[in-house]
Amino acid sequence: MYTLPSKLKLFAIVLMVIGALGIVAGFLSTPSNTAEVKEMMASSHDDGHSVEATHNDDHDTVKVDHADGHGESVHDDEEAHLEHVLHQLQNRPWSSLYIACFLFFMISLGVLAFYAIQIASQAGWSPVLFRVMEGITSYLIPGGIIMLILLGLSAFNFNHLFVWADPEVIAHDKLLQGKSGWLNGWGVMIRAMIFLGGWIAYRQISLKYSRMQDDATDGKWFKKSFKISAGFLVFFIYTESVMSWDWLMSFDPHWFSTLYGWYVFAGMIVCGITTIALVTMVLKSQGYLEYVNDSHIHDLAKFMFGFSIFWTYLWFSQFMLIWYANIPEEVTYFVTRIEDFKLPFFGMVVMNFIFPILVLMNSDYKRVNWFVVLAGIVILLGHYVDLFVMVMPATVGTSWYFGIPELSSVLFFLGLFIYVVFTALTKAPLLAKGNPFIKESKNFHY
Amino acid sequence: MASKVIHALYTDDDILLQAVKRVREERYYIEEVFTPFPVHGLDKAMGLAETRIAITSFIYGLIGLTVSIVMMNYIMIEDWPQDIGGKPSFSYIENMPAFVPVMFELTVFFAAHLMVITFYMRSRLWPFKKAENPDVRTTDDHFLMVIDTGNNDVEKVSKFLTDTGAIEISLIDKQDDH
């Protein structure tokens, strides 16, 4: 049995406290009226803060921005412009919270999908890692509930993150009126509850079967687990796709991409596998998981490598078709990102593709733990930036910046994630000893 | 000096693998092992040097990437520039996204084909080459180990090989290389 080291517990709590303080500070430092925005912009002229870029913006191009819900009425008018920036700045702490919350939520969801794939494919190499995966998926419950709350706040237009949730905007927008049958507060919330309910139900049931199998004399529970995993995967790939439209793509409700669901899934699964590798190496360094050998790490690193390329393939496929076709309503999505988010937009391709491909290409390096850790951290950071570039252009626009609200949101959810996951790992033996493939997995070598 | 080799036949890959390990422990020299399918871990057991095919593959991939860049630059930018999709920039870097599929395909094409050709050359394989395996049964279900007797006592070696699970042992005068 694993016991949670008190240092790790303390570390997680410290992260949560620092993060929570930073989040509160982020909300408090948000301007509440246009006069304060004016002051902030005046003072930031000196230090070249990104707000300045907004100030100099041509207002005709800002017109398409959905962030403030007044897209129709923005004219070359000082007050309207200040109001626009005010809404962007007010969106910023909420967006930071949303991105960080989703990042850690999607890690646990990605691990859940990977776990289901392992069981449904009757993989022989991975059963020694099942308890690690089960530990990581425990974050699905708290993470999912926080996600649902944040989603509710946005979907019912409390924090103005979703432009489609603003009745004033819909009144002037034919396209949103047409989409309102699908994109409306209750629609999104009911779907989210069904999706989260299904994912968490699978997680709990498969966990129960896995524990029952430990002391079973035959493969009864494993067979049940196999069936439910296969069923879950069908449920998952549909719900994950719809979830990505509802929770992420709807930030830009005029724009749509048909491979968005796959694209989000690719990021999700690569983050999930990376986290499995990182948690495994942490536990191994503490002297647990004696059956996990170099070959298991090697296989995880191969998956990290492969899914990084898969992510890039989808990212590029989405980009190239839209870039080549150059249809105005589609291409604005990338024009905004390349003009206002150049560094994160291209930086994430380096972090999510070029770095992992070069570091993890050599077969021997995939067995060197610190190499895998290094690649893993860069991949996770890269996918944070990926989410940042998905959400921020629509909510914060040119007023984006990576500062206290963003950093503390990540720290808070990182602390919560570490606390929940490592506490869950103490609940059961770290070896799923009843799994019929456990011997094969123990003897696995490359 | 006409040295002699022993051909020892096995019928199971696990027994063969154990035999290879034991023969090497006894410091007999294994010239070659013929198997009907790749036996996992046999190369390590025989003490063969690590393959360098991966690094050649990487180099070939880079060559393919370079060829594709030079080729697309010549075809699409220098030799016959066209205005496709309203992008008449005639600059390689600005049109680069359209060339990425070509860059990817040629990287894979060069890496794969040149790697196979390298493998054939390194293994001395070419069309119409006479088969080298000494016993046709190694293409079906038998495994054959070739041991150089050197200065060892042939009787003793044969006895030892029978102990390792060989089903058939024959002493052959070594032929000259092809």
C-alpha cells in the first residue's frame, strides 16, 4: 500500500493556497469601470504592457470581436473602446480559471480513455500501471464538478465568457439565433451533466470491478470490465466530440471546424499519457511499483511521441485547409491568432511537436527517465498554451497577458490535482494482482 | 586449413534461445543462426552488434526533407510560379503550409526506401541470388545453428549440443565463401 508522503501533501496544499490567493488577487485587480481602464492604460503606456496594443487597434477590425457582447455598436468612439477593453480585462481571470480547470480535467479524462482502451484491447504490457491510471482518474470527480460550475457560470451569462449566452448579442446576430436551439444555457448544461455522469459512472464501475478482480478466483470481473470499457469507448468518442464543441469551440460561435473534437482528443490523450508516465516515475522514485521496468516507461514514451505527432497532424490539417481555402468567416479564427497571439500560437508547435519529436526520437532516450520527464513537462506546458490559444482570443482578445491570474489558476489546480490523485493512490494496493495479464505485464520487456 | 562446422537443428525458438546462451557460455563460436521467423532477443543472445539502421533512416529522412524543399521551391516558386488560392506571393516561406504534405511524404519515402535498400546491401541480398541457408527446413519449422568447431574436440561439442536440445547434428566441411 502507498502512503501519501507528508511533504507531498504539504506541497500540494501550499500550491492550492498560493493559487487561491493569486486567483482572488486576479479578480480584485480587475478594473470595475471604464475610468479605471483609462488609468491602467495610461500607466501601461510606459512599460509597454499588452493593453497598449488594444489601445492602438483599428476599431473596424475589433468589430468582429465577440468578447464584450457589443460587437455591433463598436465605433471609433473612446468610451465604447474603453468599455470593450474593460470587458476583456474582466474576462481575463475567468478565462484563466477556465483554461487551468479544463487542462487538469482533460488530463484525467484522457487517462480514463487510455485506461478503457487498455482494458478493451486486453493489452498485456500495461496492467502494472492500472492502479496509477485509476488514481489519476479519481480527479475526474472534483475536477468535473468544478468544471460544471464554471461552465454553468459562463453558460448562464454570469461571467460573460460565452458570447452566445448573452441575450443582447443574440438579438442582433442572425447566426447565433439560428444556433440557439443547440447553444443555450440549459442545453449546454444538460449535455454536460449527461457526459460527466456517464464518464464518472464508468470510472466508478470499472474501478469497482478492478478492485473485485484482485481477490477473484476466475476472470469474472475482468470480463465485466472488458464489456463496460468497450461500451464506454463508444459513448466517450461521441460525447467527447460534443463536449469539445460546447465547452471550447463555442467561444468562437461563428466559427466551426469538423475535426475539432479529434483535435481536442489528441491533446487530451497525449497529456493523459504524459501524466501517467510522470506519476509512475514519481512513485518509482519513492520506491513503489517494483514491477514497473524500463520497458514500461519506454512504451509510455512511445505513446507520448506518437500522440504528439498525431496532435500536430490534426492541428496542421485544421490549419492548412482553412488557410488554403481562405474563406473569410473561417480564416478569421487563424488571422486573430497569428496577428495577436503569434508567440503562443507558434510556440506551442515547437513545444508540442518539434521538442518531443527530437527528444524522444531515439529509442534509448525513451528509457532515460529524466529525458522523459523533461519532454513530459514541456508537452504539458505546450498543451496549456494550446488551450490558452483556443480560449483567450475570443474572451480576452488583444488584452491577453500571462500574469498572476493565469499562473495562480494553474498552481491552484495543480495542487488540487496532486492532492486528489496521490490521496486516491493510497486507497488500494499499487498492483492490480488479480488481472489475468498481470504476469505478462510484470515480465514485459522490449 | 579446412575447418569444420557443426550444424545443429532445433525445433523450438525458446529451446534455441537457451541453447545459444549456453553455447556462448561455453565459449564456442556461433557463426550464424538460421530461423524461419525473427526470434525476439536472439541478436542480444548471440552478442551481435546493435543495428545502425535507425541512424541511417534518420539521415535518409533529412535528405528526403531537403530534396522536397529544394524541389518544391524550384517547381512552385522559381520555375513556374502560379497564383493558387489567391496567394500570389511567390515566396517559399509564405506558401510553405501548402508544401508540408509533400515535405512529409518525401521524408517518409526517402527514409523507407533507402533504408530497405541499405538493408539489402548490408545483408548482401540481390535479385536471383542463390539462397545461403544450408538446410531448406529452416524456411519451414526448424532452427539451425552453425558452430565453428575450431580446435575443439568435435565429439565433445556434439555431445554438448545434444544436451542443449538439438534434434540433429551434422559435421560439415566448411565451404569457401561465395
